[in-house]
Amino acid sequence: MAGTGTAHLRESDDVLVRVENMVVEFPISGGTVHAVSGISFDLVEGETLGIVGESGCGKSTTARATIQLPKPTSGSVHFHGDDITTLSGDRLRKVRPQLQMIFQDPISSLNPRRTVREIIGEGLKVWGENDSWSLDTIDLLMESVGIDPRYGERKPHQFSGGQCQRISIARALVLDPKVIICDEPVSALDVSVQAQILNLLEDMKARYGVSLMFISHDLSVVKNISDRVMVMYMGKTCEVAGADDLFDRPTHHYTRALMAAIPGADVNVDEQVLEGELPSAIDPPSGCRFNTRCPAATDECRTDEPQLREVALGHFVACHHPVTS
Ligand SMILES: Nc1ncnc2c1ncn2[C@@H]1O[C@H](COP(=O)(O)OP(=O)(O)OP(=O)(O)O)[C@@H](O)[C@H]1O
Ligand code: SF4
Ligand SMILES: [Mg+2]
């Protein structure tokens, strides 16, 4: 989109997370921030969904509202078939361990006063031990994420950024989650370390059977780790497709502009790299929200919001004038 619709949602018994028409608004003095404006997506078991878009498009808000922190303004979030937007108190608490998040800045997301072993084990004290992990097996988990258990009594500042992200991953895994939402997990790391953390996430996904939502502003990072990719612009969905398909046939003008911006990318797009800032999320453009920056915008784009529609098998785009050839 920058449009709307649910045509891309799948009807399958394997669907673990199904977010439908999610809206998240923040009232502020002088208006309302339209952070997420009718986003829909799903995640099947064992899948990695990449979510990509430039800064401020609503990726983190989408992630947080999916785990109900904050609860969306409207829309539904089904997890294992239950709408968790309707849950509160103990019933919501029971779901929380299964939906974990890791964040961009690994060092500041870890409690500086706790040892690494305490940080990783803390969730077990809060939520209780589970079938996979106990306080006695934390060393095994440390080993599996590549942290030497002999360093378990050290504090976060004694580790590098990459090692802290390994610790964050262990802290999430210890709760035996079904889904880990990774919000820009490598953006703060050196390029040489980024690949190691991406490989670790893939290993952990295969070994422990978690599904991943992987958020990044960088399409090239999302490409290799994702099975499916959703491109967002100003709180809306532009395009959803299998990762290879999206890269082989980018169809939305915004996706194509993002691709044109990848240094050295071997992609066949004639779009210019995007210029200019995002319009204000307090007063978003009417019609297609991308119309103020799109080279192909027409009058229709300024008045009518495009709906997601399937342009090839499993490939959905919300654009009045998609590039389909
Ligand atoms: N608590 C809040 N109160 C008011 N506005 C907010 C709040 N949280 C986010 N926003 C606004 O919502 C919009 C989406 O923000 P969000 O952080 O979700 O974007 P993002 O895609 O994650 O960006 P980035 O790539 O910079 O992390 C932005 O306009 C942001 O300023
Ligand atoms: S052609 Fe129109 S609908 Fe498509 S991306 Fe551009 S402004 Fe949006
Ligand atoms: Mg963010």
C-alpha cells in the first residue's frame, strides 16, 4: 500500500500470528500520530517475515503492538487462533513468554547491574522454568549462542555489541518462545559482526523451531534472512512477496526506490533513489500515502487509496500503476 487490504493473508492451519487491519495512533498535543494505519500480515510456523521501510514508517510500532505493548487502537492480532487484543491480566500474561522481542541496541537493552547469567535466567524466575530450559541448563544455552559460560558472572559492559546481542538472543530463547520479533537487531553492529548475528538467528530458528519477524530499514539485510517480505510506507503496506520474488520483480514504486538505494545492488530498476523526508505522520497524504514522492503518481493516486491485490502467485501490491512487466 501505501494502501490497504487483507488479500495477502493466508488460510492455513500453520498460521501462528495473524494481524488484521491493525491501527496504532498516538494522541499528542495538536493532533494524532498515525503510526500504523491498517496493517495486516501473517506468519506461519517456521517462517521468517521481513518487514522493511525507512525510519519512521511504523516498523517498531507494528512490532510492539503485535505483542500488545501498546495494545493497538483497533484491529485484531490472533496468536494460535486466539485474538490477544481481547486478553488482559493473567490471560495475556500467559501468552507473553511465547512472543519475545530483541532490540537494536543490545548493550542498553541489558540491565547493567546484573551478571549475564542472571540476565539470561531472569525470565525463568518471572515466568517459571519450561520444558526446554531451567536455571540448571543456562550454561548450555550460553554455549549454543556462542557465549562462553565461564564469563557468566561478567556484566554487559564487559562484552562487545555483538556478544551482547548473543546474550539478548539467549534471554529471549530461554522462555521457549514461538515467535521472536527482531527489531533492527544488527543495525547497531559493525558490518563484520552483522553476518555472525544473522547466522546465529538462522541457526537458532532451525534448532529451536521459532518463527521470526525481522525488522530492518535495510532491504539488503532483510533479503537473505527472510522467506517473505512486507514493505511498509507511512504505516501502510506497499508490497508483500516471497523474498526472492520481491527482489526479482519489485512491483511497487516505493520498493523499487528502496532497491535503487542499495549500494552495488544488481537489480533491474529504473527508479531514482528516494529524496526528501517522509510527510508528517500527523497529517498523512490522502489516497496513496506515497503519492507525494512517487514518480508515477496520477490524480487517482491523490484521491483513492490502492488496495492490495495479487499480481503473481503469492505476490501482492497496493498500487494503482504497478510495474508488472
Ligand atoms: N509513543 C509515541 N508517541 C508519539 N508518536 C510515536 C510514538 N512512538 C512512535 N511514534 C511515531 O510513530 C511513527 C512510527 O514510529 P516507529 O518508531 O514505529 O517507526 P520505525 O519504522 O520503527 O522507525 P525507525 O526505523 O527509526 O526505528 C513515527 O512518526 C514516530 O515518531
Ligand atoms: S503509482 Fe500511485 S498508487 Fe502506485 S505507488 Fe505511486 S502514488 Fe502510489
Ligand atoms: Mg524502529
